[in-house]
Amino acid sequence: MPVFSRLTDIVTCNLSSILAAADDPRTVLAEVIFEMEQGIAGAQRSMKTAADNEGRIRTEIDELRRQTVYWTDKAREHLAASDEQQARLDLMRKHEVENLIAGLEIQLKAATSTREHLTTTYHALESRLADARRRMATIESPSGVAGDEVRSSTSVTAFSEARPATQDIDIELAALRKELEGG
């Protein structure tokens, strides 16, 4: 039976409580890790879909913006040719396109927000999985404390999974150094 019913359950779970209540913590932890891995795979698919949707909307907005320039140019041409009626129709089309852009910009904001939320959730899932793997390494260690080799491989795995945040960490570390240096 699954331990988690939603991705947010993984993020908000108290792993210590789950393991304390388990008759066989190793088996429960193995199941938890499996479910977390499945959740991360699903989150990756959702992030990709959200990014694709965001990109599709951006592309459509860009095309529509080109159309507004086109209709403005056509109106200018018709006006220069003393065809005010056609210039008026061209400007009406331009305004229709601008209305479409306004609606798509609202959709773009929602798509961007969704992508950002999914990305944040994904990173939280990665952190929880790294924690669960560290705990599994501790359980599997004969002394109950993860050895350097296990700790090292787990740290490498956790580090490689959290790589997108590395740049943010570097920036934050540089800011802290600057702060400590008094500048």
C-alpha cells in the first residue's frame, strides 16, 4: 500500500515519524524511496509539460505581435493610398489581434506560475529523496552510522540531483563572503 497519496505528502512528511512507527524501518524506507523516485519522475514530466506550454504560448504571442506590426503597416499603406476605409479595417484587425495577445498574456502568467511552482516542488522532492537515501545508508551500515564511502556516494547523488540550485548557492555564498568582509 502506498505511503503517499500526493506529491505534497512527500514534501510535508515527517520521515522520522513514519520510520518510528514502522515494524521494519528498512522495508518502509525502501518503499518510501521508491515512491519518492516515482514522484520525482512524475514531477519531471509535469515540469516539462509546463515548460512546453509556456514556450508554446510565448511563441504564439510573438507571432501575434508580428501580426500587429503587419496590420499597422497595411493601414499605413492604405491610408497613404487614400483608402481610409481599408485602413480602418486593417486597424480593426490589429485591435482584434491585440485583444488576443492580452488574453494570452494572462495565460502566459498562469503557465509561468505553474512551471515555477512545479520546479519548486521538484527541488523539494529531490531534497526529501536525498534525506531518505541518507537514512537508508545509515540503516544499512553495520554500525548504524553511515561510513565515509556510503556517505560520500550518497552526498554525490544528493549533490548531482540538486545541481540546478548550485548556481544559486554560489551566488549566495559569494554574498555572504562579501558581507563578512565588511563590503
